Amino acid sequence: MSDLEFLFHPRSIAIVGTPSDPGDMSGGSAFLHALTRSGYEGDIWPVNPKASEIMGLKSHPDLMSLPQAPDYVICCLPASLTAQFIRDCGAKGVKAVCMFTAGFSEATEEGRKLEEELVGLARQGGVRLIGPNCMGIYCPGTGLSYYSESSKEAGGVGFVCQSGGNSSHLVLMGGDRGIRFSKVISYGNAADLNEADFLEYLTQDVETEIIVVYIEGVRDGRRFLKALAAAAKAKLVIMVKGGRTEAGTRAASSHTGALASSKERWDALCRQTGAVQVSTLEEVVDLIEAALYMKPPKGRRVGIVGWGGGASVTSTDACEAAGLVIPSFSGELRQELRRLSSGPGSSVGNPVDSPVVTDPSLLSKAMRIVANSNEVDLLLMHMPFAVPSAADSEWRRLHRETVIGTSRSLDIPIAMVQPHGATPESSAIFSVLQQRCIEAGIPTYSTATQAAGAISRFIQYHMWRSRE
Amino acid sequence: MSDLEFLFHPRSIAIVGTPSDPGDMSGGSAFLHALTRSGYEGDIWPVNPKASEIMGLKSHPDLMSLPQAPDYVICCLPASLTAQFIRDCGAKGVKAVCMFTAGFSEATEEGRKLEEELVGLARQGGVRLIGPNCMGIYCPGTGLSYYSESSKEAGGVGFVCQSGGNSSHLVLMGGDRGIRFSKVISYGNAADLNEADFLEYLTQDVETEIIVVYIEGVRDGRRFLKALAAAAKAKLVIMVKGGRTEAGTRAASSHTGALASSKERWDALCRQTGAVQVSTLEEVVDLIEAALYMKPPKGRRVGIVGWGGGASVTSTDACEAAGLVIPSFSGELRQELRRLSSGPGSSVGNPVDSPVVTDPSLLSKAMRIVANSNEVDLLLMHMPFAVPSAADSEWRRLHRETVIGTSRSLDIPIAMVQPHGATPESSAIFSVLQQRCIEAGIPTYSTATQAAGAISRFIQYHMWRSRE
């Protein structure tokens, strides 16, 4: 197993090929912006043959003239200069290079040969390569970053991602939903260090609780299978395969030079190892939210409590379509619920859609009755809190806090569906609700489909673990 | 065919069972709030035996003491009083009743009998019933409304909806994305007027271009099949079946007393008639957006142009999974694209992911080259415009206007994917972008999965129509 710890704690970083014009937002400048914004406290050394200062930092003409060997070097040079650059790294004593430069095995046969040559030169010089054609490492704990929008706060999610853009997208989307990352590695063409190396690293990394993998193609299938099995045994591993379709595979090949592997083989790989496969980055975020904030349900039986008959029906359909079970409540349980309210519009058979839901004290009682019944393993609440009528804000607050307060005394986990509109106003209401719910350990989703998918996969993972 | 035009143009509305306390937000008050907010200009007559004025409007003690027969009566009385109420309606000369009251066939056997009795009484008295257990009609053209958040603007989407809550949810969600409605009917238990009546009405209604149907169960299968076939022949019909699963069917039964029908039968019904079936209200909005704003593509071949290799791969996967085709570009077309930029990171085979995308003038050229190639039937653009970095706002504007400006001169339609975060800031950026794109006839989606699903269904519909 490679010990890659040294990659994540650089005391100095050189950006070779930083444009001298800070307005030029191509590679080198973007890295420089990200590092200065992320609060990186080590030395940053821009390297540019023609500038003496870039963005207030002393610039050096070349790698060799740096005061010492930087711990991490980001290479933004044209591909034609990279062979000499790697030789220089070896001579200077550089141990870690993130090669942003593209135009290698993903592009042409000539590029493939150059990539092979770089790996050979790196091995000779004792240099480890991330990439080429990648963004490298985001590690908020040490301020290492390649994306200026990424959070400075560290958290428990590690991400091995073959695509730089997708890595930033997950960090951004997840960040908006309270998800923080331990280490994110965008590794591109994987010429030297590859998906298995990083997966092995995150498996033993104590700062990482959940591992996400976005992968377009695997360099060494057997080693990857082994690494994935070990990772999934230790932690929740969420897998997105880029290039699941024929055209997608073609796109992946010209993106990172990824080799094709059939969807069926990939599905089998995940089933066999216990990695949880999802189709989109949005589904990744949904599942992380369940895993981070929710106690694992003991089974698949869901009690649905909410507001609105139509929403009850569509939530039920979404849950059952996702493989969850909505058991019909026993006569005793129905009777108990009916004692709270027997008025018209009362459905107490599961889903529970009843006037009680609009009365906070009855809502709290109904939640307790269902949760204590032993007839379900979790509660799914659907509440239309995010309606932008200002008149409703106190009503919203009261109901929200009732759900949160009640949830603390329940023995089973709860999740929330909060439909909302697309306007900033609706989103703002949803954001506040989601924030409060997340703090209280209640994962919160915009749609029942999202909630059901995430919860079902979360349960699938825990059932798999308990069988292991 | 029932001529239901009279339902949508009431010159006077009575709300029987309006609470005297305007803070009481149960049935009657909610209708009153909605009507006063919606700009309804006819007479509104609250009816309450104990009040002389409610919310500044003269209140009458009972239906019989109203100055004349109201054109539309909303009944919020307890179920036990409804038989006498219907008799009174007949005596007064009321032609249209929306019965909000619940507790009928959806609740108990006794309720089922009472519902039957009401229908008999209504027929005797010459009264047509919507419901019971429903919200009735939203018709912005005449200010008729039951939901205070609904838009005052009218548009081309008609909606026959068995659930009041789901109808409001679609109006709200759609409204946020520029979708306006002609007539929405929440019809509940369908004791008298049913889904077929309303579907027939919307089929011949000149104000309705697109028909959405949310249905939990059908009263008369044969008649509904005929109505659906005629509707789908005339207009795009989008169908959501509530209660597609076993538990969902049970929920539907206690929501609107809906009778079970198998998922397979329902799927066949849609295939046979050409109604486009989707699973969720979110998918309804996505499809409406394509249908309203986009010229119909001539086939399923998509050219993908965008920013980011990973996003190219995931967009391609999403399109192909949804049944779209991402053809590999011809050598000539690749050559033409490569002339714009042959630098590293250039993929020109479809998807097009290339440095050209970051340069507005090259982006415009690339769009034109792909659109004029005859190798694709539509363009799908994916651009990370909604990143909340303030420094990017001018860049965003420039790219957005480039895409919009270029789209006007293309012979094939285009659609846009704009990933964004969940914060109000991200949503605000997305909202502006979406608004501008929609105005320019470019449907805009948050994810490639949404875009691909909507576009594929839109094409499916047009292919079905052209075969008919």
C-alpha cells in the first residue's frame, strides 16, 4: 500500500507556468487564486520565466532557482515542456507533482507515448505524479485547494475523482447542504498514482468516514477490485461510474483516456464489494446526507406522516418504487391515531395524512405513536413548509421546531421532504429549514424521489454490512 | 360531451361555511383569502349563520338568504349538513358546486352512501358537483382561485388533478419556471363531474395548449380511454398516475376513494393513446418547459457542447440512458471544429468539450458548426454559469448572451443544463439565467438527467404525433 500522507501536507507549493497577468484565469492563475483564498499558510511560489512578482508573491524564473525543493508542484506548462520539467523535478528533489497539463493519452497516440515517458522519468527521479490532465488535491485541513469556491472547513467525506470539474461540482453542491470534505483528489489520466492508490489511502485515513468515487476507467482491474472491497468493508463507499453508456464511454475515453468496461461488469463489481452505486452526483449528495445525519434504520419499513393527500400518495409511490416498504398499520395503531383526530380527511393507515398534522401538539403525538409502534423502522415526514407566503412564517417555524423537538425523543430515525419552488425566495426558506433539520440529525430533501432513493441505498448499505 | 364552460366564468361566488374568524385558516377562510388575492372581480358572498361581516365582506346567514343564486358555490360545511345543502342549491337555482367537504367515499362505507345520495339530489336539483373532497377550480383568466400563491397570469397549461395539494404544488413549481395555466381543476372523489368530463373540456378549450392529468383512479374506464385518446390526438397530454405501487394504491384509496388499476394496464393505456407518462410532478414541469419553449427536434440525435470533461461524460450518460442518441461526429465535422482550437483538452467528437467553449466568439462558431452539420437534431449546452463567484458575473453574462444570441440563428432547437448549488445565492443566479434563456426559447434545467428525460419525452410525443 502506498503511503500518500506526504501529498496532503505540503509546506511549500510551486505553480510552474503561472501566467504573469492575474486576470488570465487559465490554469496557473486559477490555482493561485484558489490557494490564496483557501487560507493556505505555507509558501506559494509562482514560477514564470518573465515575471518577478505575481499577485503580490515573488515569482521565480524556473523550478531550479527556487530556494528549496517545494513539497508539491503544480505543473501548468505546455505538454511539450513536461519531459524536461519532470527531469528538473527529479534533480531538484521534488516528491509530488500535480500535472494539470493536458494533451496526453486522452488526446493522441503521441500524447500516450509522452505520458509513458513522463512516468518513466518520474520513477527515475523519485517523483510521484498525480494526473496528468487533472486538478490534484483539495485538503481543507491544510489549506490545499484548486477551486476557489471550495469550503475552508474540513469534514468526513473523501472523494477520489477522475474529473476535476465533477470534483468541484460535488464540493460545491455538497457544501451548500452542509457536507464537508477531508480530502478530494482529482487524478485525471492516472498515469502514475491511480484510483487504487487513492482509494487505499482514504480507506486507512482517519479523517475520512465516507468515500466517494467517480471513475471513468480503471488502470489495473484486479488491484482496484481488491482496493474497493477493502474500502467498502471499512467505510461507506459511494460509486459513480462515468461512461455507463456506449456514447458515455466514448466521451470518457477522450476525457481521461479511460478504457471501456461494460456496465454489467461494473454493476457486478459494486454488488460484490458492497460499494453503493448511484447514477449522478446529485444522488451522491442525497446519500451522503442520509449517511451523515441519520441513525441507520433497522429495516426497510417506512411510516409516512405528512400534509396533503396527493403528496401522501406520491411519497408512497416514490418509497415503494425505491424498494422501501410502507406497511399497512395494525388496527390497534390506527385506533390510537384515530383517537387524536377522527375528523374528515383523516387517513391513519400509513401514510398518515390527517388534520392532526396541522396542529403542532397533535403532530408531535402522532409522530410518537407511529415511532413507538414497532411497526416501522423510520419516519418520513413530508411538509409543505417552503411555501413563500410570508403570513406562514410563524406557522412554519412552529411546525418545524415541533418536528425537530419530537425527533430527539424518538428511537427511530426520521427524514424530511420539503417541496419548494425554484425562486430565490423559496430556496431561502428551504435553506433555513434544511439547515435547522440537518443540525438536528434530520436529512432533508426537496422531493420524495430523492429522499426515498437515498434512504433505500443507506439501508441497503447497512444490511450489506450487517451480513458481512 | 359536457359543456362545462359555465364553471369557469362565475359572476358571483358563495363560500358556504366560511369561519367568522379570518385567522382560522381552515377551508372557507383559505378560499376567501385566495379569491381576494387573485383579483376576482365578481361578487364574493361568505355564508355563516353567526357573522354579519367577514374580512370586510357582507356575510349571509345561509344560502337561501343570498340576493340571487351564485354562479359558483364552495361548500365547506361538515358532511352531515351537505344533503340539505344540495337540496337548498337546487331550490335556489345554483348550477355549480365545488364541494370541499371531505369524509365521503374515501373514508367510510357510510360516507360512500352519503356521496351517492348527494349525486342523486344534485341531479334532481339540476346542480353539477365538483368533488367532494377537492379544491375546485383555478382559472386565472377570471380570477377564480383556491390557492393564494397561484399566479394571476393565465397561460396555456390545463391541469386535471385529483389532488388539491398536488395541483397547488404544480402551479407553484411551474410558476417559478415561467409556466402559466389556463384552467386547473382539483376534482377529488369525482362523484358527479369526473376526469373524463374535465379532460373533454380541456381538449376543446382554445385557451389550453398542453393538458396535464394527475389521476388516482378512474370512474368509467371505457369513457376515460376515449377521452384520453381524443385529448392526446389534439394536444400534448402529460400523465401522472398516483398510486402506481401497491402501497400507493392503498394510499390513493383512502385519499380519494380511488379504485385500483394495475400499473401494467395504465402503462398500456398511455402507450395506446399517446399520452406521455411521467412519474413525478417535477418531471411534468421539466416536460412542459421543453414543450413550451423549444421547437420540436426532428429526431433523437443530440450534439452536446459544454464546459468540463466530467460534465461531458455525465451529460452523455444521462442522454443515452434517457433514449437519446449521441452520434460520433464525422471526420469532416471534427476537422472543422479542430480548426477553431486544437489545443490540449479539446474533445471534438461529440460531446464537444474544448477551450473554444470558454471563448465567446469561438463558442458561437462551434455552436453554428455543430448545428449546421446535419449530424444532430438538437444542441444540448451544459455550462457552469451558476457558480456563485462574484468575479464571474460578467463572464457569465457574456457567455449566456452568446449562447442566446447564437441560438436565434440556428435551425435546430437548443436546451441548456445549468448545474447550481442549493443556496439562495446559487438559486438567484440560476433564476436569472433560466429566465433569460426561457425568454429566448431555450428550456433550462438544473441537471442533465432532467434535461435528457424531458427532451426524450418531448421527442417521443412528436414522433408519435407524426406517425398518427
